[in-house]
Amino acid sequence: MKINICSVLVVFFLGINCISAQSGGQFPPNSNPIDNISTELTAISKSVKTLNENMKVFLDKLGGSNTNDKQQKTLAGLQILNEAEQRLGTLQKLQIDLTEKQIPARARLTQIDQELRPESIDRSATFLGTTKTEEFRENRRKSLETEKRDLQLLLAQLDNTIAQTRSEVAEAQALVGRLRRKFLPIIEQQLSDL
């Protein structure tokens, strides 16, 4: 029984080390940092998922065995740590996805500002070849202003969501840090008792 718990703790500890090693990876220079972060989060998510599956298999095997109270608390703590790390990875990925959505919206907003200049609207009406150029100019201006207003609303919503996600990421990182400081020494202690 003690060997089973210790073996699970070893597997869990190795899984945590794999996650830590993956999150500290180096990337080649001149590569896209958002792609690097996204790749890193995907790798962490896969590691956490594998670790979660291993933990579930172990807990299923352990279900019929007698464990002492300290071991049960340790296992519960490890499960909480695992779930906290999964949540952190999910929040970080969400933050990256939201930031990626901001980039094309900001670029389009800049482009619309350029297209709203009177000389740009006149230039687009020049090649139209119609007698209703003034009507076309007004319709074009209204269309661009509507698109600009919609993009500004979208960007405001994205900014609010990113700020909220950023604070949730900070809270999740603090929680994971506290859980690691609490449970990893217990795991190391049980490993040294082997």
C-alpha cells in the first residue's frame, strides 16, 4: 500500500517536473512570441491531461485500499493542484486568444481611419463611374463610420475581458504557487522515506 502511494507520488512529481520543464523552454530568435506561448500552453495542457489521467487510474486502484488520513489529504491536495494548474493554463490560453483578436481589429480600425479621410473617399468615388458620386461618398462615409463604431465597441469589450482575464490569471498563478509550496515538499518527504 505504501509502495502504491509512493509510486503515484513519484509519477505525479515527475509529471510536475515535466510541466515545469516545458514551461521553461527556449524558443529560437525571431519567432512569433504568441505562437510560442500558444505552443507552450498546448504542451502544458497535454502534460496536465496525462497527469490527470494517471492520477485517476491510481485513485481508481486505490479506491478499495485503506489509506491513512494524511495520505488522503495529500492525494486531495495533489488533485486540487492539478485542477488549479489546468485552470491556469486555460486562462492563459484565453488571454492569448483575446489578444490575438485585438490585433486585426486594431489594424482594421487604423485602416478605416485612413479610408474616412475626405481625399480617400473622393479617390474611391473617382473610379466608380457614376453620376451619383455625392450619394456614393455619403454612403461610403456612413458605412465606414458604422464599421468604426462597431470595431471600437468590440475593442472596448476585448479590453475589458482581457483585463478581467489578466486578474484571474494572476489569482490562479498565486494559487498554484501556494499549492506547490505546500504539497511538493510533502511529496519529496514521502519520496525520501522510501
